[in-house]
Amino acid sequence: MKVVEQIKLPIVDEMELFEKKFSESMISKVALLNRITHYIVNRKGKQMRPMFVFLVAKMVSRGDVNERTYRGASVIELIHTATLVHDDVVDDSNQRRGFFSINALWKNKIAVLVGDYLLSKGLLLSIDHGDFDLLKIISVAVREMSEGELLQIEKARSLDITEEVYYEIIRQKTATLIAACCGLGACSVAPDSDNVQKMRKFGELIGMAFQIKDDLFDYGDAAIGKPTGIDIKEQKMTLPLIYTLNHCSKEKKKWLINSVKNHNKDKKRVKQVIDFVKISGGLEYAITIMHQFKNEALTILSEYPDSDYKSSLELMVDYVIDRKK
């Protein structure tokens, strides 16, 4: 059995019902919108985010979920989908999960409007049911994701990024959404309890490990759907590169910065950068930090009684680190 299916086992029924509710939450009176959202729903990914919502809710409540849990999962998936649609426009990307992106099929203007529509649908789903505590968790995540992206753009221009700034970027850009999923799951069944902050932190730690794993793919040789060296080509400062810049000679640092800034389209030069980061211990350092985040996340889980839901969350933490793409 695939790991993702194994993780899903204790929430199979909930995920099935969720998919139905999620499709319904997108419905519009505009035929074009329905055609596009139908296309989106039929090309969904692994749905890790709703899985976090349900697993956390069931672990915290010892097996219960309610309508708020379903709404929380739908909201997070609507917001996440909106950000992906907008990201593809920003990145001028024609593909998403091996299929044509919305902007490739319907052009940028429509893609931006569809993203806006999904965002508003998510917010209204919370407002219409008075889920203001859930709405706050989501809104903070949306704000932080925007700030994280802009901080990364600002820092990429100067390449003077410290490890602390890097952690802040990935916390906002990637980890905050997974933190929101886990916070929502807890809040849907146990509002105003310590569980909400605890689970938020748990999600944030997993998100940090997840992003560092993504950084490491840039240095791999496997066919992982993301070409090797793409982060360097895009002048993205990742942890292995930051570590190497901070632990090499002045001459090498100058050469590295020059390579990333001015020669990032030169395949041979990019390969030299990758090789230098590898021999400088950049990858080992990033792997060590990734495992630190993972262990901190597992420490939080260890405070909860054993259950199928807890086991699935532990599996999820391992999957984030061991995944091949």
C-alpha cells in the first residue's frame, strides 16, 4: 500500500464526504467558472492539507469531527487552490501536476479572476456560518504567505540572505499554510483550548521540514518533476547555498554570488555551483536542520495518547522527509 493511502486509512470516509462538499463549495451561476472549477477538482493533488485538518481534529477529539471540520478543510483547500492558480500566473507556468495550468488554457486574466473567486468563496464559507475563529487562522496564513513571497523577492535581488531571514521566508511562505491546517483541525473540535496553538506549532515545524526537503531536490539527480538547479536559475536562496556562502573563502563567496547572479542560465556553471555546495557540506547541514524540525514536531505529537490518527500523523511527518518528489 502506498504511504499516502496508509496515512488516509483512519479518515477514508471523511475524505470521501469532504470531496463532495469541496466540489459543492465551488459552484457558481457562471458556466465558465463551473467549467474551470470542474477542471481543477478533477486534477487534484494528494490533498495533504485536508488530511492534516481531519487527522488533527480526530486525534484531538479522540475520533470526532463535525461540520466545522469539513468547512475548515474546504476553506483551506479553496485558499490553497487560489494561491496555486495565482502562482502559475506570477511564474508564467504552463503546467501544474503534469496538466495544463489554468492560465495556459484560459489565459492570465481569467486565471487571476478564478483565483480571486476561490479566495472569496473560502472567506464567505467561514463568514456565512459564523466560523470567525477559523477565519482568523486562515486570514493570518494568507497575509503571511504574501509577506513571505515578497520578502523572498526583496532578498533575492541582493543575495545577502542570512539563515534567520531564510527561516522567516519559509515559515511564512510554506509552513504557515500547514500550520493553519493543523490549527483549523484542532479549533474545529476544541476551540479556545491549548490544542489549537500546539497543533499550529506542529504544522509549522512540518512545513519547515517540507520546504527544506524541497530545497534539497534542487541538488538531486532523480526525475522529481523539478529540474535540478532550477532554484539557482531563479536566484532563490536555499539553505544548502546559504550555508555554503557563509562557510567558504571570500574568493569562493564572490564566485558563488557572481555565478548565481550573472551566470544562472549557464548549465555548466550551475552544475559547478551544485557540486561546490555538495562538497562544502551544504546538503548535510540542510538535512540535519530538516531532521531537527521533524523531531520537534514528533515531540509535540508524543504528548497525545496513542491512536490511529496519531500514527497517521507520525507517518505524515516521515513522509514529508522521505518523499521522492
